[in-house]
Amino acid sequence: MAMMSNPLEEISASKSPDPCVLVIFGATGDLTARKLVPALYNLSKDGLLPSHFVCTGFARRPKSHEQFRQEMFEAISKHSRSKPIEQGIWDSFSEQLFYHCSEFDNDEGYEKFKNFLQDIDAQFGTRGNRVYYLSTPPSYFPQIVDKLSKHGLLYDPEVVQDRFSRIIIEKPFGQDLESAIKLQRELESCLQETQIYRIDHYLGKETVQNLMVLRFANAVFESIWNNKYIDHVQITVSEDIGVGTRGKFWEEAGMLRDIVQNHMMQLLSLVCMEPPVSLQANSVHDEKVKVLQSIRPISPDEFDNHIVRGQYGPGFVNGEPVKGYRQEDNVNPQSGIETYVALRLFVDTWRWSGVPFYLRAGKRLPKRATEIAVTFKEAPGVLFNRALGPENANTLVIRIQPDEGISLKINSKVPGGSCLIQPVKMDFRYGSYFGSTPPEAYERLLCDCVLGDSTLFARQDEVMASWKLLTPVLEYWKHTAPKNFPNYAAGSWGPKEADELLQKDGRTWRYL
Ligand SMILES: NC(=O)c1ccc[n+]([C@@H]2O[C@H](COP(=O)([O-])OP(=O)(O)OC[C@H]3O[C@@H](n4cnc5c(N)ncnc54)[C@H](OP(=O)(O)O)[C@@H]3O)[C@@H](O)[C@H]2O)c1
């Protein structure tokens, strides 16, 4: 079977990465062990790291380089997508792993680190190039950037052209519009926008990258990708897990901040954007930000009607009894934090005028699934003696996780003498068609940052447009305690108000 390549992947693969040191701030944390170091190992295995490359952790727990390597070996063994660890790959990869112990506010620690990095440059030929990954609690982002700048570890790209320094910032980028603007100003005092890579790991997922290919490399879809043919779009992020050990974090975040403001808005912008003039990062960002700025502001009288918030109570998931949110560790027993959000948005452009976009995201739902479903208008009911009904409308589903792929629901005649019509699915699965599991999102994103390609990262105006839209909702919720929490049982599809949100428009949520 012919193997088709991904044009976006080729763009990155065609460049060769410059030597560099990747510094992970917060290297003893969960993200480093579960995602970052396993991603680096797989990049090393696939030959995608620079030939002169070092990764060094930076955190406050004292440990030797050897201890750090041992811990990372265990992390890779547990979390790598490719298993078992190949000894030869590990041996050379581990020689490029180091650890530096310091508090984030300790000037002496940064001075020692600077000398350490100079030694690394001399030993490994990494030429002073730096990527700093801030995998730390967000409150430390400004402090670390400030210390790096003060100790000469950041270079102004307008002055220094023979080396680069870039910062990868983990989510969340602010808690609301005001804090996001403040963080942006703090970063701008030390960095140019071209040096800042705001990570949204959804953008590194294979199916999300291929949204652009699906739309702009297939005339068949692009010509019907508008309000003339599309009835509505549903975007779902459903998790079966609860908040687990992250109760403290969740009490300050909630679903609107954690998933909707960043991941779902990014998906929406990719579905709706106009074709960019090129695949250069700024061209793509220019089109995405126009979408985010075109979303109709949610007026205060819609807060209760078109935005539903929910919180799970006790229930059953996969046949097992599970706690309600308020019974989870480190959660206020009276908490008003939402673990579910459903909302309706409109993108006020010529292309999308009148097309509703329904977004829902929830924890402790019956299954884990992230998808975008584009439902087309019904065919006129002039033939076959009847209209076929909304349940038979053609639907294009882009499955983001799990089982990445694309399916198209079309109507077909049931074989036999009568003219019975039944919907059937044309299904494309990445795993079975391309014969391999797609790389982890973090692999692609780390690789792109080392290459200096920010296309799959969020630009500051995208982040601000999204906060501008959703901050009034957060403000309203802050001052209006939910009266009915918990309002859905763990293991159900969310509060009944979410169903009513679509019923009012004569529609229903897709059954996943
Ligand atoms: N974990 C995830 O799945 C996930 C997913 C998406 C985004 N994120 C984001 O990624 C970032 C990191 O998350 P995480 O879950 O890895 O956090 P974490 O497990 O709490 O790790 C935080 C890290 O920062 C270090 N640290 C904290 N305060 C420090 C200080 N004053 N000086 C030096 N080191 C200090 C910790 O060192 P000690 O171990 O010594 O305390 C630890 O290495 C956060 O911004 C989070 O929002 C995480």
C-alpha cells in the first residue's frame, strides 16, 4: 500500500537542527518524567535531535547527574511510546543528560549554572545555543526569565546573531486576561516574541496538524467548508478520569481555564481559519487570530443560557464506583469549581455567519475521547418520499484521541429490492493506514522549537483574544455561586442543561 507523507512533517524534517542545550526548569516534576524526557529519548532514537545536543535538568532537590539519569531511565521505561528501552540508544542519550540543583530565585545558582553551561559548550560543541523549557508552577515564569536575563543567559536576537536562546512556556499562560497581559509584559521586558514558544500540546497532535492538510490539500472539503453547507460543528474533549492527585491545581483552574481557553479555542481556530498565504508561522498565526477575534462576544444575558457549567458527583465509571469532585483530595467540600463546560459560540465572518459551534469538555464522563464533528446540512427531501432527518446528515468526524483518524458518514442504499437508506461510515485510521503509532505531541513540539519553527505554538495575540472572550464568563462565575453542584453523576454525559443547550436549537450532542 502506498505510504502518504504528511507535508507539514516534511517541512520540519527538511531542516537540520542546530546544536543546542535544552534546559528543563522543574526537572524533578511530573511533566518531565511523563512527557518531556520520554519524548527526547524517542527523538534521539529517531535521529531527530541535533548531532551536538545536551539536556540538563534544573530544580531544587539535590541529586547527582547519575541519580537524575537513573530516575529518567525509570521514567522512560514507564512512559515511552517505544518500549523496551534500547540499550545502545539509552547509553548515548544518557551521556547527554545532566542535572543542576538550585532554587529558582538563587543568583549564585544561576552563576554556577552559567559556568556549567560554558563547560558543556566546550565539551559537546553546543555553541551557546539554548532552549529553556519552563516546566514549573506558572508563578515562577517571570522570575526564571528575569534571572536568566540578569545572568546573561538570554541573548537579544537583534544584537546576537550567531547563537539563539528560546523559552518554551507551559500552560496556563495567565489565569485571565489581566494576568495574561501582565505575564506578557514581564516576558517582553527580557525577550522578543520570536523567542517565546507558548506550548499547547494539542497542536502537536498528528490529527490536529493534519486539519490544515485535510482542509487545504483537498478541494472536495474546502469548497463546502462554509455556512452554505455546514449546519453546525461540535467539539468534544471528554475524559473518563477525575482530578486524581491534582485537586489543589484544579481548585484554582477549572475546566474553562484548563481546556476551553487554550486547547479548544486552538481547535476552533484551525477549523475556521481562512487559507494562510503560506505555511510560515506568522501567516498561519495571522489567520488563526482573525478567527479568535471574530468570535461573537458572549453577552451577560447569555451566561446562564448559552454556557453550562457542571461538577461531577459520585457515580460509576467502567463499572467501578468513584468519588464526586468534592470528595477528592485537596478539594474544598463546598467547591464551586467546574469540571464540565458546554457552550455555544458564533464566528462572525462571511464564511461562518449563522453556524453554531458547540463546545463541551468534561471530566468523569463515560469515555476518553477528543473529536471535532462537522455536521453538514440535510439533503433536500424531494426524492425518496421524505427528508432523511438530522441523524442522517453527512458528518465529518476528526478524531484527535484516542484512535486518531477521520470518518465521514454518508447515506447508502441497503442492498435489496426496496429503497431503504442507511448511514454508513468511511473510516480512516492513522495507526492502521500508516502502520505506526504517531509521535507524541511533545516530540513534535520540542523538535520544532529546536528548529526555530513556532507554527505549532500559540502567538501572544491568540492567547489574549481567547482570554478576552472568556474572562467575562470567569468573572461572572466568580461572583455567582453555582446553586446546583454537583449536577452530574460521574460516568454520565454531563448536566441535563448541556442537553437542553442543543435541544433549544433543535439539535443533540453526538453519541460518542
Ligand atoms: N503534569 C502535567 O501533566 C501537565 C500537563 C500540562 C501542563 N503542565 C504544566 O507544566 C508545568 C509543570 O507541571 P508539573 O506537573 O511537572 O509540576 P510539578 O510536578 O509540581 O513540578 C514542579 C517542578 O518545579 C520545581 N520547583 C518548584 N518550585 C521550585 C523552586 N522554588 N526552585 C526550584 N525548583 C522548584 C519542583 O522541584 P521539587 O520537586 O524540588 O519541588 C519540580 O521539579 C506546570 O506549569 C503545569 O501547569 C503539566
